[in-house]
Amino acid sequence: MSVSKSSLLPKTLRQHYLSLPQGKKCQVTYVWIDGSGEGLRNKTRTLEEEPKGVADIPEWNFDGSSTDQAEGSNSDMFLIPVCMFRDPFTLDPNKLVMCEVLKYNRKPAETNHRHKCNQVMERVKDEHPWFGMEQEYTLLGINGHPYGWPENGFPGPQGPYYCGVGSNCAYGRDIVECHYKACLYAGVKICGTNAEVMPSQWEFQVGPSEGIDMGDHLWMARFLLHRVCEDFGVVASLDPKPMKGNWNGAGCHTNVSTEAMRGEGGLQHIENAIEKLSKRHKEHIFVYDPHGGKDNWRRLTGRHETSSIEEFSAGVANRGSSIRIPRQVGQDKCGYFEDRRPAANCDPYAVTGAIARTCFLDQTENDEEA
Ligand code: ADP
Ligand code: MN
Ligand code: MN
Ligand code: MN
């Protein structure tokens, strides 16, 4: 069996209940990052009426001892709503809200990287930094094996799958199409999708998004992905190298620009930023996956369209380098650059925060915030 039992419940019955009127009341689902720094949790409450914006959604709390975020003796954690979306599952007027997590003393939880990221983004806001992230992921059956792969073996070698079409090339497209629509309905700034090089591996892109919006939207896009996969009974894995051997890993390429880079003569600004990144390679590798580079170590081998984790490199149209300047950008002499190092399971708040700090603030992670 490769799909979950829950996905086999009679789904047409569900429609009857979902279409029952709910009066003026509004369901709001709070979404937050758990103690692993990768997992998402959520819970729902009723508000008396539809919130017009995130400011109308009250703070809430949860039991941090059950999410690896607190000791049992002092386990209440605060949920601070930060970004509101429409709920594509229960539909209008219901909402999903991305939250920051604070500890009992109202200091940010260990895996709350948004707090620092937001401080950096505030300080660089005059540069109008835009980010676009390419989220790669792998569909797994409930048995943990890539979805659609033979139970005891492998599909044909990589080649026909990237942007492929047809039953022998595209594994699980339903998920991709439903997730795309769910993001558009929710208000997540999704800008595209494609099938990846390894069968049952896919990508969607979010952006360009300014400042802190990048992290908010990508995390909500991930929540929607896991939730859509739940309906279909499969699992979306963000492991950066789900299959050993001659199979591509999964990254989260991060595209970056400022107003100056986007305008005439922008290439010089791009090159300046790359020069700064070249001096902080190790530091960036440390924040580009949730385990300080250990996850990415399996992926950044210098093969399968990656650079080596050991060395920094940059080049125009070079998919084997840490930083790639897209060919079009090289021709136009302005635009954006792509940091290809972040792993699929990176925290976008940590990644965009580190890039903004290095390129636009000349600071390291440990420098005191002004
Ligand atoms: P690739 O050729 O690397 O596969 P994709 O088309 O998958 O590129 O993704 C391109 C990403 O770049 C998207 O997330 C998009 O939002 C982002 N992007 C486009 N223009 C800019 C820009 N000026 N600044 C930052 N990001 C940008
Ligand atoms: Mn891409
Ligand atoms: Mn890709
Ligand atoms: Mn890319």
C-alpha cells in the first residue's frame, strides 16, 4: 500500500458537511514552525466574525512540550499571528494564519528565525530587497519510498523526467496542480512550477517577494503542500538528498535582487554582493539547512547540478557553481543573482536573513543588532 488509509475515506461525504452554512463565524487555523525547525503544526479556533487583517486575529498559545519547544513544567508558548491567508480547504471566510512562536518570557523560540530576519529586513528596507525561492520536493508513498517507483527497484535513469509529460515521466501531477490552485486561492505568491530531474521530484517557485514576505509565503506554501498531500495520501519530503546514488537532490535556490541591481548598471551591484558572499561561505552553509550543513553535505557534492560544499564559486549560467548569474542577467547587465546552496529543508527566514545581513548590512550572524 503506498497511499494512506485516511485518503481512502469516502471524500464525497465530506462535501456535504463542508457546504453547511456557518453564520457569521469564522474558522482561523494558526500555523507555526515546531521545535525541529522543519515541521509545521496547526490548530483551529472560531472567531465571532471574519478578521479583516492579521491585526484582527488574537494571540493564542499551545503546549510547547508536545512540539519539542519547551519543558513540561513551563510549556505554554505564545502564537503571534503575522501573515493572513484565505483557507483553500474550508473556503471563505475562513483563514490560515502564519505565526511566530514566543517562549513563556516572550523571547523568540529557538526555531523562530523570523524574529531576527524581520529586524534585518527592517534595516535594509530602503534597498527594496526582492527574493524568489525555488522549492524542490519529493513525493513519497506512505511506505517512505518515492511515489510511483517500483516497490523493489528503480525507474529508468534520469533524463526524460525534467519538465516531462506522460504516465512514464510525470509521477503524481495531481498534487502539483492542486497545490498550485490552493496557493493562488490562499493568496500565496506562487509564480510557477515544474517537474524535476528525478522522477516524483517537483518544484514550485514563490516570488518575487519583498523582505519578510518571502519567508511568510514560502512557509505557508509548504503548509499547503503537506495538507494537499494529506488529502491524496502521500507525503512531501523536503530531504535534500532523498535517494543516494545517481539521483538529483532537492534544493531551494534563492534568487535575490535590490532596486539598484534591477536598474541600469545593476550588474556591478550584483558582483559586489557576490564578492561579500564569497567571504562568508562557511557561515552561509551553516544556516542553509536546519542541521548546520549536515543535511546539505549529502547534496552539495559537486555533481548533479550542484557545487561542492567546500568551496565558493560563481558564474554566469553555471549550474555547478554556488552562485549563478542567469544568462539573461549577464546580457542585460542588470537583474538578480541565484544562490544555489540552500537545501530544500532550509528555513527561508534564516536564508534570506543571512543574505540580507551579508550583502546589505556587512554584518555576521553574531554581530550585535544595533
Ligand atoms: P531557474 O532557471 O533557476 O530554474 P525559476 O524560473 O525556477 O529559475 O525561478 C526563478 C525565481 O526567481 C522565481 O522564484 C522568481 O520569483 C525569482 N525572481 C525573478 N525575478 C527576480 C528578481 N528580480 N529578484 C529576485 N527574484 C526574482
Ligand atoms: Mn527552477
Ligand atoms: Mn530545480
Ligand atoms: Mn534555480
